[in-house]
Amino acid sequence: MPSLPSFVRLFAIVLCLSFSTGVAADDVQDINQLFRKGELNTALTRANQFLAKNPKDAQVRFLKGLILADLGKSAEAIQVFTGITEDYPELPEPYNNLAVLYAAEGKYDAAKNALEMAIRTHPSYATAHENLGDLYARMASQAYDKALQIDNSNKTAQTKLALIKEMMSGKPQSKAANTAMVSKPAPLVAQAAAPAPAAAKPAAPVNDAKPAPPAAGKPPAGIVETVQSWAKAWSSRDVDKYLAHYAPDFTPSNMSHAAWAAQRRERIVNAKRILVIARDIQVKRISPNRAEVRFRQVYQSDRFNSTSGKTLELALNDGQWLIVRESGR
């Protein structure tokens, strides 16, 4: 399992991409920048000031947990992450970071339970599966050590312990790799499935050779970002920006575009709190200028909570991907 500071910092980036609550984006960005620069006490002060006015904000609460962990205040960090799991039980990342904190304290049973909860809420959460495997390896290592203390001539235990230590020695990432991930995070979708390796540079085209299609497993540029931006605008209750993600000819089946836009504006503005998260994003390219995006939509507000499938069809319009069709499933 990676060392505590680098591992927790990695998930600061993930959550900043996936959590989009109805808060002042500039304030959140400032706190995150302070955290990433290592100005932990200032970042903690700013986070506490923000949470005094927005006590349920998931993103800043998560950042506060990360800051406390970096300050070595594990007990307080555990309390923060536990509170997030109680208010947002469908989010796997807080469970994952709880497991890191518990493991750092040698509380392996508590860490295992937290990782199992992360996997239960999000079965395709690869990081939690990997960390659970690392945790089992650590627990096995302790058991073999104990066996050798009792009988140091046990060749089988010696061999198994050596294999586990060799396996675990190759697990942690280098400091440089962790720094690179923090300074330039990958899109959220890359956390669920590793991006396809870069294809070799093609030879110069001859005659009428057709251009190569996009690499398998790699979504066309801008589509995933558009979906995340759409979710963020909705969560921030920025109606104008939210509506700007839809094409002018977007028309629901049962009303005009103008009536639909007015209805959406009223519902979003009247909500006191909205949280929208797009998970497990899958992109299917229909044509060079059209794509279908499927994902799991987590929606929470002061009035209604739901998790459901969502499909968006996007069209490229003057270099910008816009929603032309929307449906639930």
C-alpha cells in the first residue's frame, strides 16, 4: 500500500474532479492550491472558515481530511472522513482514505472493513481492490513473521514470507511518479480504467489512405470533460452555464426548448443544495462529429436523492461538444 502522504494527496485530485457541490469554486480552488503547495495550516484555516458557512460541503470536508492527515492529525482526519461516509455513503473515496489511515496505525481489520465498503458502493473501483490485496499481503506477512518466531526452521513460512516481501517491494510508486500525478492529474474516467497505451507514430500516409480511428479505450478529446463540466455547472446551480451545455436544437419529447429551459432554471435555482457526480463514464463514437456517453449519475439535493443510469448524445458544434439528446435508464 502506498505511503500515507502520497496516497492521500492522489485522492485529493480525484475528488476535486468528481465532487462538484453548490459552493464558491474560487474558494475551493484556493484551499486546494494552498494544500498542494504545502501551506497546510493556512489551508486548514480557510477550510474551517468555509465549512462554518457550508458545513455539508463534501469537497471541502474531504480536503480538510487530507490536510489533517498531512499534519499528522490522523484521529481528526478519520473523524472527518467518517462523517463524509455517513452523509455521502455512496462515495467510495472517503472509505478508501479511511483505510489508508487505519492501515498506517496498524488497524488492519478496520482498514479491511473500510475497503470492503468502498468496493460495495462501487464494485468497479480498481484502487480499492488493489489496496485490499496489498492489505491482505501485509496481514499475511505479519502472520508468517509470527509463525517464524514460533518456529524459525519452518522453510515453507520462510519461502512464503520472502515471496510476499518481494511482491510488496515492487508496489509503491516512486516519489517522482506521485509528484507528477499531483501536478498533472488525469481525467476522472482514467481512475476507473487505465488509459490505453499510446500508439506508435504512424508512417506517412500514401495515396488515399484513410486516417486511423481513435485509439481503442481512449475517449475522443473534450467529451468526458464536457460531461464533467455539465455536472459541475448543475451542482454549482449555475443555470446559464448548465444550459449552455445543450445544443440550441435540443428539444425534450414533451415540451418546447424554451419551456424546458424555464422549467430547469426554476428547479435548479429553487434547490438549496445540489450534488451531481458522473461515474463509470463510457464513450461510444457514433461519427466524427457525434458521440454517445453512458454513465451512472449520482444526484443529491435537499429534496431528492437518486442513483441511475444516464445517456447523453453529444454533437460537435463549432469545436464544442453540446448535448443534443438526453435520457435516463
